[in-house]
Amino acid sequence: TVVAIANSVNIADGIDGLAVVPVAFVIAVFGVFAYVASHAEISDFLIFPFMPGVGEVAIICSVVFGACLGFLWFNSYPANVIMGDTGSMALGGLLGTAAVLVKQEFLFLIAGDIFVGEAFSVLVQEKIGIKWLGRRFFYSAPVHHHFQMRGLADTKIVIRFWIVAGILALC
């Protein structure tokens, strides 16, 4: 789980500011789940399993959320500072670890569907399209590069991905 999530976040980090806001949304979702699971009364009221000690995960999630927003100040288009593989793998690994600690691994499929979709587009392009069928489904994979090659501006792609990530986090 941790390796898959880390790699999917790394795949999504390809345009200035694209990965950091969805990471912030997903880490906020896991932080809320960790907070609810760490309180006996709240978790009982919401029919959620009580997990003592998982409240520290909520604190880490809130710190990472704030760090993502602070990083966005310098990573928005045009980026002064880039995340790179080291940052995206670290954030993805932290997302995966939070998912495992809160015992909500399948929640990532909903809240982190931006990352799942990006990784799935690479899988479809490389394994099914090129190797099995001998043709491409997208101009380029991952899918955000496909949109770039179709002529959409980088900022338009990024903002639309943020909107979808926000909607998925609310779901």
C-alpha cells in the first residue's frame, strides 16, 4: 500500500503545483479520520472503530497539511522551488503510512483518486496500449501530459485537477 501510494504521487508530480494540493486534501481527510478514531465518544457516536493512540497521526497530518500549503507558495506556476522525486515520494510514503495507521487503505481509492487515475493512465498506456495492442491511448502518459499535448495551459490543468481533488476529498 505504501509503495503503491508513494509511486502514484510521484507519477502525478509533473506540472508546477499539481501534486501538492491533492496531497494536502488527502492528508486532511486522513487527519480527520485519525482524529475521529482517537476519541472514544466521537468514534462511538459516528459508529467508527476506536483506536487509542492514533491521535498522533492527526497531528502529523495537520503539520503536513500546513507544510503543503506553505510549499505551494513557492511551487505555484512558475515554480521557484520544485518538489522532485524526493519530495513526492516522501509525501506519498507519508500518505500511505497514514492510510495504514488509520486502517483506511481503501479510502485512498476515493480521496486520492487523482493519484490513482494518474497511475492507472500510465498502466493503461504502457502495459495494455503499447505492449498488448501496439498503439497508444493517450498522446503521452500520465494523463496530465496528455492534456498538455492537446493544448491546455498548465495552469488550467492544475486548477482543474485541484477542483476534482477537492470534490473527491469531500466525498
